[in-house]
Amino acid sequence: MTDAPTPSTALSRFTVLDLTRVRSGPTCVRQLADWGAKVIKIEMPEGLDQGDPMGGPRLGSDFQNLHRNKRGLTLNLKHPEGVALLKELAKTADVIVENFRPDVKERLGIGYEAMAAVNPRIIYASISGFGQDGPYADRPGFDQIAQGMGGLMSITGEPGKGPMRVGIPIADLTAGIFCSQGIMVALLEREVSGKGQWVQTSLLQAQAFMLDFQASRWLMQGQIAKQAGNDHPTSIPTGVFPTSDGFINIAASGNAIWARCAKALDLGALITDERFASGEARSTNRHALNALIAERTKAFTSADLVERMNKAGVPCGPINTIDQVFADPQVQHLGVAQTLNGNKTATYVGQPFTLSRTPSAIVTHPPAIGEHTDAILAEMGVAPADIARLRAEQVV
């Protein structure tokens, strides 16, 4: 189809039509593009495009990080010929990903049933705010709304100071990652059945799932978690402690690690103190225990205490700013930041897992709007004169 560089050979046999915007959808497609799927990013032609309000400027870091490793095509999906061209592409594609509001794709005539009619093997993936149907289906989705409705804000922040959002759009990001996982499951199932299917997820589903043990505490035990600030709700002592030059995290869950923590801080007498002798006792007296630990940790620098605790087998680490994260030697060793062709002015956040034989790489910048339109149409067999007409009529 193209001799463009390939990020990976792992998914290179699959073609993905990317109709997504904003963040959750692009997050999903990025997982496929970085592992080598042939992704065609489809946008409205210039002049008709309403912009990508949450993606920031096209040359900005956010948009660039979301849309690398793709080719770009413009199609006016409000025009019958634009829809016809999309359906022609769908005949040989493997996956379509969209995050329109549920009614929009049906109004355009590009929903799952329409696409499955031209290609029964198509995996059609949809991300919405609240689901494709149900009482909230028509509501616009937004990450912070999902954080609130999905319970996360009720357990984030310090007690008594009101609900708090987390510092990243976690509902958007997890919905996108779960959607990519759903696509991979559907592709694996297709190898058995030969049939495509509709993958659906939403910001609300993703956020509720990410409550994890806090959700199971309610569903199985009837316990409603509350805000605990930096204190872990069940593993004590775990939290943020002051040092002579800042703060560090200590996680001393369980009796064995707690004993090692106390000894490392020269607080061995607390191990047999009845107030702290069991997990239940430490939970009841957490504030008193934290105060005793904090008084001791202030005697150390952050670096010294991190080294001391880890040497004792107690989980402990610094609280890094973003620049310190990427300066960390372990982060650098893991290759989290990846450059494009060694150009340090174009540095991206790389994939968070590795494959030994078919690694992922950043090989192309995001496409300019419609950058590959002529080439893709030519690959479809559209004649140059017809491409010119389609451009003149703002179909592409």
C-alpha cells in the first residue's frame, strides 16, 4: 500500500481507518499505530474542519504526541461521495475507530451496520461519553465529568476539602486504551469466526472499572471509600513524608515491611507498641503513627532516605516533577522518551511495554491535514482528473 517507514511489524497486516478526535479516540488509535498498523487519519477538508478543540495546535506537543505514525486523508463525510469513498476504503480495512456522539455516525450513514454491510469482517470500535444507548447516551462526554460521575473525584484529595480531579485526563486515556484492547480481542476472535463485530466502551465505563478495589469494597463489602489524601486507604503506613529538603513516598504495608521500615528509621520500639502492632491497630492509630514517622524522616535528605529505605527492603521513592521524571536514570534506561530519527527536538512519549522481536518506534510525525490524500486515493484507483474534481467540490 505504501513504502512509508513502519513503526513495528507486529500489527503491519492490519489497516485502520481513524475517524477520531480530541483524546480518547486518538489514544486508542495510537496504540495500534505505534505497533505498525497502517493507520489512515481521516479529517474534514480544510475550510470545512471545525478544529480539534482538545488537541491543541496541530504543531503543538499534545497533538503531535497523540497522532504520530499515521497517514492523513481528508474526506467530507457530510457529502454522499465522501461517504462512498469511506465505504470503499472500509471494504479492505480491518478496523474503524470513531468517537462521535452516538447519533452522529447514524445521521452520517457511517455507523456499524452500514460499514458491516460493505465489509462483514470489519472491527468497528466506538468510544462515547456514556455508552451507545441508555438514559445518558446523548450527553456530550468530557473527562472531568466522567471522573466525577465515575466516583474518582470523591476519593481523590484531602478529607474535608471537597472533590478533586486527578492531574491527567484518566477517563479519556483509559477508555482509549481499553478500546484498543477490545479491538485486539475482536481481531483475535475474527481469526476463528471470520466475522467482525462492534467494540464499544465509554469514559464512564472506563472510569468505573478503574475504581478497582475501591469499587469491590462497595460491591462486596458495602464500604464507601472516602478521601484519604496521600494516605493509602488500607495499607498503613503508606503516604507522603517530609524530609530535610522536600518530601518522599513510603509504602510500608504488611507487618514484615512495617517492621523493616521502623528499624530503618531507628523506630524499632514502635514494632511492639500495641497501637501499631497489627494492621488493624495501625489503621486505627494512623495519624499518631504518621506523626512519629514524619518527625523522624525530617532528619534525612530525600536522597539519603530513599537509599536507606530501599536498602532495607522498604518501598520508597522521590516525588518527582515532570522534568525530574525524564532525568531519572531508570526512566532513561527504559526508553520512555523516544526521538524521531534521533532528533531531540522531536521527542515523544513511547509505548509503555516492549516486545523482544517486534519493537515499536516513532517513525513519522503526525500528518499535515490531508497530507496523503492524493496518494491514498490513487491507491484506491481514483484517476487524477477525478481527484482534482473531488478537491474542487470539497469532497476531499
